[in-house]
Amino acid sequence: MEALQKSSFSVTDSAAARIAEITCGEPEGTVLRISVLGGGCSGFQYKFDFNNTPPGDTDFVITQNGATVVIDDLSISYMNNSTLDYVETLGSSEFEIRNPNATVKCGCGNSFSV
């Protein structure tokens, strides 16, 4: 996988606003961590976790409008040119990653293949 620049993963204003809203009452330094795990019905799945573990030296960190997203170096390699969004519909609300590298996407939207 190719090395990434900060511009190769983006966070929409909607996602940043929701992250900031969720973390405002949490301990200082709480961030949204995104990782890619093996498994899921399509081969890989996204994991979203809020915690206050400081980013490591090799973590990808993006800060926008009071929100911080941290992605480990292995996981970011699967999300080159992706966008994190927060989507609200009549029946649900969720964080969604629009990943142009995904060749197959499960109906749940959280499982993918590259």
C-alpha cells in the first residue's frame, strides 16, 4: 500500500460536529479511533471506538472543528482517499466511511473487501 498524506483521508463537517458533540462530556483527550479488522461478511470491517489513549508515533491524526480522529498506520492503508461522514436518515444515524478502494461492500455498510 502507498504512503498517505494528511489530505488522503477526510472528515466531513457533519462527522466532525457529531464527534465533538459525543466527546464534549468525556475525559480530556477523548478521540474517535477507527481501525480495520479482519472479519465481517466481506473480509474486513471497520471498528469505531471512543477513548482517550494518546495517539502513537505512527498513527494518522486528523483534527477538524474540535473533533479528533485517530487511525493506526495499518488501517489507514486500507482507507486511502476515503471520507468519514455522519449520516442521519429517518430510521437511523451512523458514521459512514466512503471508501473508493472497497470493491465489495456488505449490506450493513460496515464490512468491505479490497
